[in-house]
Amino acid sequence: MDLKRSLAVTACLGALAGCDSGSPGDRIVARAGTHDFTVQDVVDLLAGAQFPNEGEVINALANFWVDYTLVAIAAQEDADLRNVDLEPVLRPQFEREIIQLYRAESAQADTAIDDSSLRALWDESPVEGRVHARHILLTLPDQATDEQRDSVFNAVNALKRRIEGGESFSDLAIEFSQDPGSRPQGGDMGWFERGQMVRPFEEAAFALQPGEISDIVQTPFGFHLIRVDERDTPDFESQRDDFRSQVIAQRLRSADSVFLAAVDADANMKVRDGALEVLRALGNAPWQPLNRRATKRTLVEYADGRLTAGDVQRFIQTRAPEFAGQVQQAADGPLETLLLSLARDQMLIKKASDSGIDIDPARRDSLIEVTREQLVQAADQLGIRRITPIQGESPSGAVERTVRGIIQSVLDGSTNVIPLGVVTASLRAEYDGRVMHAGILKARERLDEVRGVQGAPPLPLPTAPDNVAPVQDTAEAAADSTG
């Protein structure tokens, strides 16, 4: 992100979040419940490590610390992690499946095709199948002159006349072809279908009947003579079922496209001014708390509703961590498409709900249980599900010691990183688990000092306030200016 955009995003985020003069950003990099990951912790871990002093490195480190600490806290309360609400994490998948059910029910397609109609469709666009061909290739020099090109063309033409005079195509290919792969086999290219050869070669080959020889064909490789030895054209009876499935799938896709176009036309969706910068700000700090008015700020309006900043923030929080970075870097076009897509999905979910369509409860429970099992396995691999305090140590202290040890071993290379991704989304919301960008900036400054780096300016990082605070009048106005 360039400096101009970074400053704009930071200002936008500040307006959304409100201001807090009592921010702990001068010493806290991340927070997980009552646990703090401090600037000094970062310095202690990274001062002697072979990692660059970059915001991305510290941010990744802090996010791992937050996730591991939160799962360890949850495991102290319930070792089976039944207290982790996985519904928010899986909600996007549930909604995708609900939308698919609604679209399948709403899109009108004629899928009842009798055999006579199917045969008529087959005859309209017969399947070409595949061909077994061989060729003779004479290559052209790099940056060939017209004289060189004419010389090679005439040589190929002379070979064509010899073949037409009765000489063996295969023997001439072995003697003259400059394709090292097929030359020893008399130019045999084997069987191939459409899409496997360069277009001029393919067009010429599929225009031939067995035994026919092409005119001279030019491709980027040079000049070719092609002979088709065999054709394998599937018949209707052998392909009936597969062809019926293809036709039905195509009709369903077409009906779905028509249905979605009608939905979009009726919705009259409009992206509000300033919405893209708000989206980038949310991608910049997806866990930054928003004030109430900012949460309700309209980013996209449509006929029966609106997409708000709060809706988009919840979506980003349930995506893989790298998604937020992609949002920050994306151009305006893809970001506008994303907002319109989210608004359409929100609209379709409501329509599906009004129609009584929902995901099968057994399917919902199964997905939740599978995800919980994966979380338990990851926690066991990390060793954070059953942490035992040592003598004189509190349970809280045991969590801090264990998680710090894991982070240290990851930096040392003795332990593999186990990303928990969005599985901790509900824990972050429940325990206020988040990374503080002002703390990242401060940690970079301190690392420069400790490592003895002089005159190295910090990368532009957001300095948004870290805590929820009473919103000042000016911030309220900025946050609600288009809401």
C-alpha cells in the first residue's frame, strides 16, 4: 500500500473507531483476555532472531500469540473446547450452501430432455472425438529472413510432392523431420483431442480424414506436414448419458445466470461514496472495534436493505488472515465487486429465509463437529489443551509461559507453525483478542534501537486507536457522514 493510501486508510479507521487518548499502544502489541503481548516481549523474541524488522513479521507473530493464548484460555475452562462457538466461523459456509439451495430452487431450467430431442442437439454439434496423427516439421531460424522462410517452405513443399508421388510419410519423417520427440517414430504424435495442440496444427489435423495429408501448416515451431492415420469419433448411443448430463448442466448454468441478472436488476444496488476506503480500513485492522454508528454505516444500498460496515467486518473476520491484506492492496474495481457480491449474498440469504430454505441441521452439526475435532487436534499438537502449572505458578502464568515457549520454538525453527486461522473468531470477540497496530510501530522502533540500526525509517503502519472509547463529536460526524 502506498503512503498516500496508507494515511487515508488510517484516517478512515480512526474515524470509524473513535479516539482514545489513553491507548496502551506505546507498550502493548496484542491482547488476549487479561494477557498482554508487549513491545518488550517482541524485542526479547526478535532481537537476536534472523527475521527482518518489518510490520508484517511482527503482525504475524502477534496473531499467532493471540490465537494460541485464546485457545489455551478456553481449554482451561473446558479441555474438550466445547465452549468455543464455531457458528460464526462456519456461518459463511452455511450461507453459501443456503444460497445454492435457493438458487437451485428459483432458477427455472428445462431439464426434462427426451431421447429424440437429445439426439437433435447431438447432431447440431457433433463431438469430434480425437485423432491419431503424425507430422514432419522443419524449423525456422530465429528471426528468419524472408529468404530463409521461403527456403524452408520450399523444402517442405518438396517433401509433400515426394509423399504424393508415393514415398513413405514415415520414412521421410525419420530422415528429415526436426521434431526430436516424434522423429524416431516416423513423426507419430499419438492420439490427441481438441485443445492439446497449437491452434493452426489442431485445425489442420481435425479437418483431415484418415490417410489424408494437409497443406503446409505454419506454427510458432516452423512448417509442418500432417497426416491423420485414425479418427475416433464417439457415437451418440455410447455418449448418451454423459451428453445428457452436459446439456442439463449447461441449461442450469444459463438459468442461474438469468436468475441472478434479474435479482441484480430488481435490487438496484449502489455502492456508497467512501465505501471502498472504509473497506480498506477494515482490512487494515479487522478486529479493531467500531463505534455503534460506524458499525451501522451503509456501504451498499439496495431495494430492500443495505450492507453495513459491521456486516463487512464480520465477513473479513471469518476469512483466512491473508484475505485482509489482499483487501488492503486491491484496486477499486475488485473491491467494488466484492461489496456488490456481499450485498447480493445478504439479499439472497433473506430471500431464502423468507422461503423457508435452510441448511439441513444434521449437515450443520456435522460441519461444526469436524471443525471442533480439527481444533482439538491442533491444540494437542501445540501442547496448549492441557497446560499444567509448575510449582508456585498460577494457571494464567502457565498459559503465558507455554505460549511464549511455543512462539520461541517457532522462531528457532524447532517447531512448525500451526495456523489456527479463523477458528478463534468467536474467542477474539469474547475475550477481546486483537493486535494493536500502534504497538507494532513502537516495537519496530525499539527493535531498530536494540539492533543498532540507524536512520532506518519505519514502514508506514496504521496508528489507529486500540481501545473502544466514548466517541468525540468530530469522529462521530466522520464515521456517520454517509451512514
